[in-house]
Amino acid sequence: MHRRFIQQKRFQSSSTKNLIPIRTSLKGAALLQQPVLNKGSAFSREEREVFQVDGHIPYDVHSLEKQMVRAYAQFKRQPSNILKHAFLASLRDQNQVLFYALVSNRLKEMLPVLYTPTVGEAVSQYSDLFRRPIGCFLSLPTAHSMKEQLQSHANAAFRYKYPPGMKNHFLDQDRPFDIVVVTDSEGILGIGDQGVGGISISTSKAALYVAGAGVDPNRILSVVLDVGTDNHALFANPLYMGYKHVRTRGVAYDHFVHQFMMNIKELFPGALVHFEDFGLNNAARLLETYKPVLPCFNDDIEGTGAVALAATMSAIGVTKSNLADQRIVVFGAGTAGMGIANQIRDAMVEIDGLTLEEANSKFWCIDKDGLLLKSNPKLQGSQHDYARDDEEVRDWNREIQEQPNLRLLDVVKAVKPTMLVGCSTNARAFNEEVIRTMAEHVERPIIFPMSNPTSLVEVDPADANEWTDGRALIATGSPFPPAKNPITGKDYFIAEANNALIYPGLGLGTIASRSSKMSKGMILAGVRALASVSPALEDPDAPLLPDLAGVRKVSLQVAAAVVKQAMEEGVANINIKKDDDAIIEHIKVGMWDPVYRPLEYEPEDSNGYSSK
Ligand SMILES: O=C([O-])CC(=O)C(=O)O
Ligand SMILES: [Mg+2]
């Protein structure tokens, strides 16, 4: 009784949770082939004996640290980033702990390989580089068995089996997955329709939930909805592995997505659905449709909007102004551009007390046809909120007189923006004239060229820095090296305002609170938590956001703010004290760490690891 009591206590403490043994009946080769339990050369002498590992691996016992040294050396020997990416994927397949330990330890170096920008290459070359499938492939022609396919993933998912009397109070043990990351591949990064290769964006985003926020990798399902593709290059490739059919749209598409969402709701009740890289016509529409139905989140709308808002709050801390004082030009009025505008607009209402109309009037949004005007018959969704009165622009100068549409430079000249956001995938659109014109009118121009991957960025931060004599406050969507301040010669570190800085924490907070939704309030709480750890708060020349390499620390703060807000809104489903320390400890207990836990043999276990 006493022992059991101690064990229960132990599990509930974040400092000792990793000492709890995991039980399994797997032995020998079967154990080495289970990436969740495999320790390779790190199996102890005792474990080698008990689990009949002796004979399957060389004699010497190595620590996780030593294994990391070897794996890192192998990583370094890969001649290109895409091959490094492939190396990491196979490491993940062999030894889950070693993979996440290596990535977490060298996040700064690994992120651009595992994630943006290299993940763009991995997605577009998926069928050529394919080795073995990771994730869940739901294809339109096999929709009749979608539920069984999902159930089969649930059955195959690893479940920790703990000694009797122990339970992980953080997790819903009856639910196979806490987070489902799903893409339909129509709008991958800025590179568009990528068919079945989109699975790699789902698996990369999932890996960041783990490395960036300590979500248990075995409780995330990565999914691609393969409804065909309109990408001609993929059709031309004889090795293409997806459904070779033009992209399905309209009712058949909606029906397929609906079937998916209803299956998730039924099979994994309460799990968070993370939408990634859906196309322009579907992203906002699906989010709106399913927000009231189950916890869901669109990373490109809400995640990108949230991180951009955090960077904006940090920038106005430097310029000592308010959100409501900004004049914001958004170049690229698609999923991300409208997501950012909405997030900043809502914060102007919430924080500065503007009316919705007043807040809308602070934005000038530009898409392929120029400045969005009310008379434009092609306006969609949120674009209606920001379209300007035709009257306002009647007397504006146009750079190209014969062209009726107002272009970026025309708008910058007329509006004199304090802030310029790029989500256009229009490489180098913020040219020297645009930037210099903007910088004539503001002391510290706020410039966010957010398009991904790197090759599509609207302006190289080094150029923006130079053309503004080092006055620009810059944040980008992809990683960039520091820029030299042309006046002081000091390095200016460019904030990477990638949604990866915030979505892991938002997701962690949502599942840790067992919340029935991810509300606007929860997202704003996460944004404020992120903005509150901005290095620029202390030093106006420091980056606007913390380094993405420190995301794990950030995620804990973001998640804690989200949990607290969920409790305040009454949508949380947990029974803990609403005090900061209790919330942090609650989250930490549930976080998964990349360390080897002791193994214990369990003879009667039927499939080797099921907790059922
Ligand atoms: O994946 C990234 O780096 C950010 C993102 O969501 C996108 O660009 O679609
Ligand atoms: Mg995305």
C-alpha cells in the first residue's frame, strides 16, 4: 500500500516522471524494431539479459549522449540538407528517443533541416525520396473504409504500459490520439499543390509539437487527405505515389472532409484537429464550419496570425506606440495575410477598445489585382472587411497611369504605412524603392516579409536593414542570418516569426486543459505570453521574438497562459488549482521528454505494449 502510494506520487511529479518503468513483453529483434522502445546500444547489461538483446547488438553499452555524438556525426556527413532531412526521418523510424534527443539538443541547427525551408523540398520530392510510409494516407478512392483505416492507426499506436496503480493523469488514456495534424496539400508553404507529398508537412509539424512542446509523439496522428492534384509536374513523374487524378473540388471534396472530421470526432473524441496548408478557398471556410463542432485550429490562419501579432506587440513596444496607431499594408491577401490582419484587428478591438469598423480601417490589403477595393467583384471572405472605399483612392497617384489598379508602391506612397506585411509568395516584391519610400515617413518601419520558403521572401532582411539604415524592425517567416547595421556595424538579429514558435504551445495548452475548443481568448492569451518574453522588451535593438531554438521554454509559458484562460472561460476540463505554479507543474507532468525510461518485462501482455 505504502509503496503504491509513493509510486502514485512519483508519477505526478515532473522531476521523477521519467524514472517510471515502462512494461513490455517484446524481446530480442522485435524489441529492437519497435522505435518507441528501441535503445540500440543504450540497453543496459541487465536489460540485454532480461529482454534477450544480447547477440543482437555489439557488446559495449553506450549512453544516450554517446549515441547522439555518433548520430550527429552521421548527420553532418550528409552532403545536402535534403539528405540530412532523409537521415533524420530514418533515425526517427529507428529510435524515437535518440531522434528527439538529437533534434532537441541541436534545435537551432536541426530546425531548418527538419522543418522550413528544407521540408518544402522533402514535400515536393516525396515520391522520389520515399523509403517507407510514416503517417496516415486517406485517399479519396478508398473513402468507403476511411473509418477502418483510422481505427487501424489507432490500434497500431504505441501505448505506454505502466506498473499497476500508476496512471498518467494528464492524458486521456482511452483516446488514441490527442492531436491530429491534417493537410490536403493544396497550399503547401508558398509552393502550392503538392499532392500526396503533403504528408511530410504533417509529419514535420507533428515533430515540432514534440521537440517544441513535449507533446507525446505517440499521441499525434499525421494525416494527408489525398483528393488528387492539379500539379502538372507530379502528373508527369512516373514515380508519383498519390492518387493521379485532377484535384477533387466542390461537393465531393466537402463530403470527404466532413467524413474525416466526423470520424475524428467519433474515434478520438476531444482530440485537437490542426489544419495545415489547405488551399485559399477551403482554409477559412473549413475552420469556420468545424470550430463549433470540435477543437480545431488552422495553423496558417491562426498560428501565423498569432505569431505575427506577438511580433507586432513587441515592435510597438519598441516604437512606444499602440496597435491602434498603426497603418498596416498587407501585401498578399490570402490565407496567411488575412489571418494576420484578423488577429491584429481583433487585438485592436480587445486591447485598444476600437470598434470593429475603426480597426478594419487601419488596414490596406493588396492582392494580385492591386489594392482591395469595395467595388471589386472578386472579394472573398475576410477580404470584404478590409476592402477600401473607391472614393478614398480616387485622387491617388498611380505609378503606371494606364493601369487602373493600385500597386504596392502607389499604396505605400499614399498610406505612409507604419507596418508592411508580406504574405504574397512574390519574391523580392519589397524592392528598394518601396522600402526607402516607407522609411521616409516612419522612424522605425515595421517590416514583416513572411513568405515561405526562403526563396519566396518579399525582401532579404539584410537589404531591408540596409535600405532603412538599420532602422527597420524586421520579422520573417523563414530563418535568416543576422544583418549588419550599416551605421553602428552591430549585428541585428532577425526574428523568425514562424508559426512554429507558437502553435506547439497553443496545442499543448489545449490538450493539457482538456479543453472542448481552442477559443480566440486562448490564442490571445498565448500571444501575450509569447510577446512577454520578447528580447526587444529589454533592448530595442534585440530581435522582436525569442529564438525559435528556445521554443520549448516558450511553449511552456504559452501553454500555461492557454490553460489558465481555458479555465477562466470555463472550457477546461481539469481539476487543478488556478495558480501559475500548479498549472506549470500539471503541464510538465504530462510532457514527453526524449530520455530512455527503464523497461520492465511483462509476460502476460498480449501485443507487447497495449495498456488496454
Ligand atoms: O511551415 C512553415 O514554415 C510556416 C507555415 O505554416 C507555412 O509557411 O505554411
Ligand atoms: Mg503552413
